[in-house]
Amino acid sequence: MARDRRTITVHGSVAAGIAGTVTVRVSARIGGRSRSVTRTITLRRGRYSARLRLASTRWRTAKVTVRYAGSGRRAAATVARTVSRRTG
């Protein structure tokens, strides 16, 4: 998470031989409403990285979901994690 407390950086890698794109979605409850940001990222050398900026700094936890749609030879996959805002 960046110093502005709005930007979340997501990065990771995929199995060898996978090409294409992954979809990254960050959703958080801000002011009683659920807000989300979605980015589609092209895989480069089996890795991905994205910076997603939330609408406000007023969030405590966010759900980060990374989704690979699959291909003719590879099955679709989804990974979800919950992250907490740093304090201090």
C-alpha cells in the first residue's frame, strides 16, 4: 500500500507456459458503500503487477481478487485475499 493510503499494489506470478491477461479487482467498504476498482493486466514473462487506487482513504480492509480466465489448454483460476490498511 502506498503512503497516500489509497493506492494498493498487487503483483504476482503464474505457472510456466501461461500467457494472456489476468483481471485484478479490489473492493472495499467506504462510507457504508462497497466500492471496487478493476484492472486487466497483460502477463509479461509469467508475472503481473498493477496499482489500483481506491476512491478514499476511509477503508479498513479490502478484498483483492486476481482472476485468470483460462485458455484452451489451461483451466480458469481465481485467488482472493483480504488485506488490511497499515496504520501509523
